Amino acid sequence: MSMTGALDPASAGRPARIGPGRLVLVVGPSGAGKDTLIDAARRRLAGGDAVLFPSRVVTRPPSAAEANAEVDAATFATLAKVGGFALSWSAHGHDYGIPIAIDHLLTEGRTVVCNVSRSVVETARRRYEAVIVVEITAPPEVLAARVAARARATDGDAAARVARLVETSALADVTILNDGPVEGAIRQFLDIVEISDRRPAPHARPPATDDHESPLDPAPGAAPISTGVSE
């Protein structure tokens, strides 16, 4: 969009979305391996500052693959009240929050990777310029076996956790079927994160709609981007 000094009537009164950095939101059922893939990507990209993996604030202890900051329910409520979270939600009897600091990182043009609930995806798409939703999943029997093997006391009823459905229209931009050797899924996830980091920053992107444009979509006239994942 060329800047002529005239205000676009379609954008009048609409707050500007935060960018130009890209927010990679990782979603999927319990046992899919979300934290495993995020932790592997964090380790392999350590030392750089283009792609960042902020810790979630959670009202339960972290598991081995997580980098969560544990707080009690009262502290979480206080942080939420003072605007300490960019995104927050409740699931399985616990509260989860993404620190507001990601807004500054995205304004600087960084790529930020977060493990979130599907319930906040549409909120994120309204708040940020460039959101990539990556769904990690596996067959139900694989999910159930992984949750049972994890044996985390805070998981509660493992069967109910696997079966939990979230009523939302949010769609993933890319889906990774993580039911085989984990190295293959890690490589696929890294490809997505690295593609998002290499893409030129968007400028004056149109507002998010139900038929959203994925930041992974090739620019007009460009060759399609191959992620090597199942979509």
C-alpha cells in the first residue's frame, strides 16, 4: 500500500496490529509432542536472537521438556489484572499466559514461537500482523500412550485430556503428523520456523479475516514455499 497521507476508510478506528515480526503459535492435543519439538528447535537455534522462545507463565510445575515459569493462582491473577500477558487461557484446571514482552520482540521484527491453546488463535490473529499456526498431532492411540507414559500428576484424567475438544473455528496454517521418529518432525518444525524468519517483513497487511492469508503463503508471483509437512 502506498502512503499518500490519506486514511484508508476501511481501517479508520481500527487499532494497528503489532508487527512486523512473526508469531508462530503451536497448537495440538496432549501427547502430540509440542513441547518436545519446541525444545529441540530452541536448542538448535540457541545463540541467535532472530527466533525466540519465551517461557509461558503457568499455575503448575513444568515437565521435563517445558520452559514454563510456575506461579500460584493469586500471582497469575495479579499479572493478568495489570496487563502482564499478551495472551492467556485456562485448561485442565490450570492458567496459562504468554508474557506481554512478546509485543516488543515482534515490534523489533523477531520471530516468536509459543505453545498455546487453540482458544486464543483468533485473538492473536486480530492482535498481530503475522501469525502462523502450526498444529502438531498424532493418532489417538499414540496420544493416549504418550500421556499415560508421561504420568504427570497435574494431567488429571489422561483419557479425558486426550479426548478434550475445543470449540473453535481456528484453522492451522500447517499440520505436522508426529507419529514416527521424532527427528523427522523436528526437521519439519524447524523448516517452518526458519521459513517464517527468512520471509520479508509484511507492511500494512490487510486486517485478519476468517479466510486469513497465511504468512507462509508465497508472495504474488513467487514460487510456492515447500515445508515438507502434511497440510
